[in-house]
Amino acid sequence: MRPVARRASAWHTGQMVERSKIAVVGGGPVGLVAALSLARTLPACTISLYAGRRRPAPDGRAAAIVGRSIEVLDGLGVGETFRAAGAPLAGIRIVDVTGRLLRAPTTLFRASDVGLPVFGVSLETADIVRLLLERIEVEPRISVMAADVTAISRDEGVWHLIDDEGHSDSARFVVAADGQNSLAREASGIPLRRWEYPQTAMTFAVRHVRDHEDISTEFHTAEGPFTLVPAGAGRSTVVWMAKHATSTRMMALDEAGFARAAERTCQSLLGELTLDSPRGAYPMRGLLARRFSAQGLALVGETGHAFPPIGAQGLNLGIRDADTLAVALAKA
């Protein structure tokens, strides 16, 4: 399979014919932001981005990009593109439906209360990847490989990479952005701690009859949060956290039955719900690396820290990882 973007020279199977100063392993949002950040801050370097073959499934997974992350995207020249493509988040509502005797009051935080037009924007993961790849396509110092790295080793101060077609490459520095089961992190020998949660996150998108008013609403249930996030007029993405047994039962329902169960869980806040995407189900796990760098290698995003999708913490931390790493390497 040929690479999907520019290259300085050709590949020959099993033979290394070029040396990339930096290799970014991982084609998710954090890996793409890392490649763009490095291209901006290290103009003398070339970057090989191993984007892999898989793309996000259309299962309603989305992310709210807030705070400093928006500033990072502005610096990369994609902030306005994200604002135009995404749904604004003008407010965050918290509703306690745990059934406890003492129930917390419903609270609404508006961006205008702190002098902001919006807290940020929400986009589906597939759209985030698409927009970042479009920006990368016009960056001449990033070469994109539509391949998965299958082996990584270090010898004499250089990292050696082999992809799934047997092509070889080398790099002075590797950015590990290949997720929780990171091959690059494993090759570095960085230890980590893993744990599991007794919940599964169900992801999907819905259409609804009432206006969400650009407000994200999080229902705190006895089994976990059920979060509705604006995704355009009359549409929201949902993350529904529930115990494994509950999620198994819900995912076995047909689309109409599943939508009715979701509507009951959010108390018909937005009226009748209809599914507008395939459904995804992801058992919740976490990890934390003991350190975030090794000789000639750094971890970003879920290679170093993974959390449940609550409070927009995952992708936003990853974006800040990428930006902080680029700044640190520029100083070095």
C-alpha cells in the first residue's frame, strides 16, 4: 500500500532508504495534533506520521474541545475551521437522578456567566480526524503513512520502525500516540498502572424534537452519567455510562427500543429521541504511565493517561500534551 501523502523518497520493502528526524506513531486526534504542533515549532525537522489504516467508527463518539485546547488549535491554523464545523457549547447542565434521599439541585453553568460567548465546541471524532488530516495535507514537512507500525526498536541512539508491509524507517525521536495498547510505549519499557471500571460507555447520536439551546446536559444516574451534547440543530451525541449488565441489555434492544430507553433515562428532556447513528459500546478502563518519556521518546494522550469520557478531560489533556511536548522540544 502506498503512503497517502508526500514522501521525500520511495520505500523498498525491508530496506531503510530515508531517515526521519521525528516519527509520530498514531493517527487519532492527538497524534495528528502532535504532528502539526511539531511541524510548527520545529521548522528544521521532518516528520513521519504513521496514521494507521483504521478510522473512527461512526458511532456517535464526540469530544468537547474547550479552554486552552481551542487556543492550541488556533495556533495550528484550524481553530476557525473547528468552530465552523462544530456545535457551540453555551452551557452545561447537571441533573441528579440518582434516586438518593438527598438530591443535589439541578445546576446550569452558562458561558456568559464568566464572560465567554461559549465554553468550546463539540465535534464527532470522525470529523475531528478529517479536519486535522485536511490541514496536514498542506503541510509539506509531514509525510503521512497509511500503515500500522508492527515493530519498534532502538539501536545506537536511533529508533527503527517496521510497518505492516515490511517497510523500514528510522527516527531520532518518536512520539507515541498509539493509544492504550501502545506498541511504542511497550518498546520504550515505560511501566504503567492499569485498572478497570464496572461500567460500559454506550455512544450514539440522536435526533430530537426540542431545542437543546446549545446546552450540554449531564444526568447523574445511579449507574453513571448520561450526557447529551449538542451536535447541531435538533441533534445531540450521547455518552451513556451504565453497569456492564445494563449496557448488554440495552445494546440487545432494537433501535426503537433503545431510543425509548435512552429517552426515559434523560426524562424526555428533549422530547422524543430517534437514533441517528450506529451504536458503540466500550468497557471503561484506565491507565497511568509511571513516566511520560524515555530516551528519544515521549508519550501523549492515552498512551500515558486514559480516563472515562467524563468532563471532556481525555482529548483536551491529549491536545495539551502535544502542545507542551512541541514547546519542550523546541527549547531543547
